[in-house]
Amino acid sequence: MDIKAIFFDAGNTLIFIDPHVVLPILKEHGADTDLEGLKEAEFHSRTHLVRRVEDGAWGTENHIWKEYFANLFLEAGVPEDRVEKVGERIREVHRDRHLWSHMESTTPEALDRLARAGYRLAIISNADGRVEGLIEDAGIRDRFEFVMDSELEGVEKPDPEIFLRACRRMEVEPAESLYVGDLYPVDVVGSRNAGLQAVLLDPMDRLDYPVDRLPDVSALPDYMEQLSHRP
């Protein structure tokens, strides 16, 4: 069935941890790293997060994200005895301004290309109630019909209900829909269990899952063009 709707994850798909905020904090607490080092540290932390979810944890549990950040700090070179301090500083900053506030410059044009091709767009995110504001701050809220935030919906990925709820809201069938995200057990497994098709973002080209992978959102318009010509 032809794809009519594309649903996006938010964090690590459309918006990312702002390195201009995080790197100075890490360096202040003893880390000797740069942008590439931060990306590498985040990849390893996210890999650990995926394993925890695969073992049955929910991705929004506080202790899971505490582990995620502790691993990120250590991988980035923060001394072990400074991890708690840097965690406190990061939490303070996150309360004042959300850490996931960086967007790739190529994202708006990719979204516009998808819209011109006739795809309807929306967001389904496991978040803390602030994701719509982040999308507005990024300047891309007008590209989406709605933003679905798990905190406000009372249900989160990978529960199929949140994907089905989005399809009902847009009045499209799950089989007519594609979900784009970065966590295989949350985004791909969850959306597929709801009957959607899925694509996994793999910016470092290191993941090995049975799903089509793209480096970032900017590659999605060409992928959709190729997909439309598949038999």
C-alpha cells in the first residue's frame, strides 16, 4: 500500500542534544573531548539504552536516563568521581532549557520536499510534555499536522496504542504510514507492531537490524522516491 503519512520521532531524529551547551559543561568537569568525541560517546550510551529496553525497561524511566547520561559522561572522558556533579549541572540546565534543542540545517528542506511530494507529516515522541515547544523553537512546527507527546497522551512507545492513536487522528491506515526514529526496540518494533512501516536512523552506519536504515532525515526524500518505485 502506498505511504500517505510519515510520523517522526523527535529526540535524536529531528532535534538533538545541543553540543554547544553540553561540551562546555563536560570540559568544565574534566572531559577532554570534542564534537566527534561527544557523538561517539552518545552512540555508545544509546547502544546501552537500547540493550536496557530490549531487556524490558521503558525508555522514559528516570533511572534508565540516569544510566544513559552517566555512560555518556564516562565515555566522553569525565572522571568517575565527577559524574554525579556533572549530572547535577546537566539536570539544572535541562530544567531551564531542554538539552534536545539542536537541529541539523538540512532538516527543514527535507521536510518541505516531503510535503511537496504529498506526504502528510506528524510527530510521535516519548517526551516530558515540552516537545511541541522544542519543535516550535526549532522553527519547524508548521511542517507537522500535530505533535503527539507521550507525557500528555498517557501512553508511550513502544506501546502500539500511541502509533494507532496518531493514525486515527490523521485518519490514515497504519499500513499507509511510515515511522522514522532512532531506537530499534522502541521506534521500529513499536510501530511495526501497530502495523506501520518503519525506517531506522543510523548516522554512524553501525547498526545491524532487519530494517531499512538512513543516516539522517535529509536522506528521507530520496528514500521515499526510491520506495515509491519498488515493486
